[in-house]
Amino acid sequence: MPNHKNKLGDTTPKQNGAKKPTKAVASIPGLNPQCTFTQGIADEICRRMVMGVPLSQICRTDPTMPPEATVRGWLLIPALKCWLDQYSAAHEMMMDKVAEECLEISDDGRNDWVEREIRNQDGKVIAKELVLNTEHINRSRLRVDTRKWLLSKLSNKYGDKLDLNVGGQPNGAPIKHVLLAATVTPTEAAKAYAEMIEGS
């Protein structure tokens, strides 16, 4: 019986009149057997991600979308490397949107001040004053800090960079160790040490 290879790389025997397998993606444990990869679904997911919507939210709020575990499972399939590349590009563009949100939140001062009523003993409003809305400001700071942390951990563009240059040398040259001969006597060294301690 001849073997036929489907587009996902699975080799299965094909009998007379038998249909070619179409759900090879669902063979991975944990994936929803009702959800198979299509380019249309991939394009729509990436379109929303570019607009700043996380994958978890896309899958949770839209009943037409596959479960999040299924979508992430597609990333592990070697035959779907095109999806991995597409998802990675969309994810990096989503990080650009997150960076823009940091600026928007920081520049938005509409609710930084709130109006507070001043009442007398009878409960009658006698004056109004503007007070700093510390709760809103702290909440905005938390929103910005959370996004900054995500950018530093999840983005190649905005992530923290580790300087691997040895000794600060741009070419990575090793640190040079120079041994200097002692030119002072023990008495002079003790005196210099005592002066240093007194001056500190």
C-alpha cells in the first residue's frame, strides 16, 4: 500500500476512496480536536495583536477563536514555522503598541485633580477646592510600570541589554593585571592607613 505525505509532514497509508487527513495539528496532546490551523485564523489573531490585544484576551473573549492552548501549540509544530514567524513579528509589533500606551498614560492628566466640596457643620456646601487625585496617579504609575516591565522582559527592541564587554573594553579585551612593586616601608604604610581612617 503506497504511503502519501500530507502538507504537515505526516505519512499515512491512503486507501482507495479514503480522504486525506486534515487534522494533523490536533494530534498533539492537549490541543482541541475541533480546531485546526488555518491561515485566516492566523491572520486575524495577528491583526488584533498588532493593535495591542494579548493572545489570551483574543481567545477568551471571541467564541470563534480557538483556545489559547491550541494556538500556542501551533507554535511548536515544525511544519508551521511560517506561523511561528508571523506570530513573532506580530508580538514585537504589539510591544510597540505597549510602548505607545506608556506615553499615553503618562501624558494623560485629565483625572490628576478632582473637585472636593467643603461643607459646614450643617452639611451645607460652602466652598469647593481642587485636590490631587493620588489614587488615580498611583494607578497610572502602576499601569506604566507594569508595561515597562513587560517590555523589558518580552521585547527584543525594548528589553534590558547585558553588557558582556570585559573590563569595559568595546572589543572584549581581557582585563590587564599589573603587579606594582612596593616602594614604601611598613611604617610609612601604617601611617598612611591611619591618616586615611582619620580623614574618612
